[in-house]
Amino acid sequence: MSLKENGEMITFRLYLIEQRLYVLAASQEKPGQIEQSVLSFFDSFRLLN
């Protein structure tokens, strides 16, 4: 999920696991190639038991 406001882009990823909510967020002033870096970073997270 992404939100653009005043030239800034904030990207969120939410995980609801059992009764816990995990929120990842990244902010950037100039959307573009950096956005792909944010998504790659978010994709690098893995849930462990």
C-alpha cells in the first residue's frame, strides 16, 4: 500500500499474524527507482516460528 502526499511517497506493508499486527513503512521524497528498492527490502523479510 502506498500513499502520495506533498511530493512524498510513503509505502506500507502490513502483516496480521494471529493477534499481532506488524507494520513496515518507508518514506521517500522522490518516487521512482527508489520505490523498487523499498519493495525489495520489504520482500527480504521472512517470518520465523
